[in-house]
Amino acid sequence: MSTTDPSAAKPDDFAIGSISKRDRSGSGDEAAPVYPVKHPTMSYAGAAKGRPAAQKTRSLLAQSRDRYSPYMKELETCRFMNGVRVVRTLILDRIKCLPTPLNQCPVGMESIEGPRGVG
């Protein structure tokens, strides 16, 4: 068993670590490492409560959205065109797999010729 135990952290500590569902259930052989941190940094605490750190992050995100907006539109267009291309390819592949070629199977020719013998 590992020397680090998730239950070893004191209740007033703020623990950071990766504990999978398997390790939390106790069915795993080893516990994942947990690193106790007694004082979270002010930027994270402020961001969690909507203080200036969070506002600064929001303004940076807005600026980056404005700066990269043309590129994002181009990427969306590329995704759309790629989706159209995939569907077109699938349709053409299905047509290729038909048992008889379309030009040898006249469909709807009866209505063009009309009834014979009627004046």
C-alpha cells in the first residue's frame, strides 16, 4: 500500500490531488497521492468569489474572443464543409455499391412514352 493516504489530511486542510472513483471506493490496491495545502492562493480564492481576479480573467477571455473571432468563424466553416464532404462521400459510396448501375435501370420512362394505340 502507498504511504500517502487520503484520510491522513486534516479536515481543515485544502487537499489537491487526483483520486479516481476506484480509489475512493476502497477497492483499489493503492491510494492516489494527495497533497495537502493549508492556504490556497488569493487569486484562486478571489476568483471563486467573483473578485478582481475573476473579472480580469473574464476581460482577457473577451479580448481573446474578439482577436480570434475571424479564425473561429473560419474553423466553423471548415467544420461545416467537412461535414458536407463526409455526407457526400457516404452517399456516393452507397451509390457505388448498388447492384445495377443507374443508367441501365430506367425509372419512370412509362409516363414519358405515353399509352400506345390511343389517339
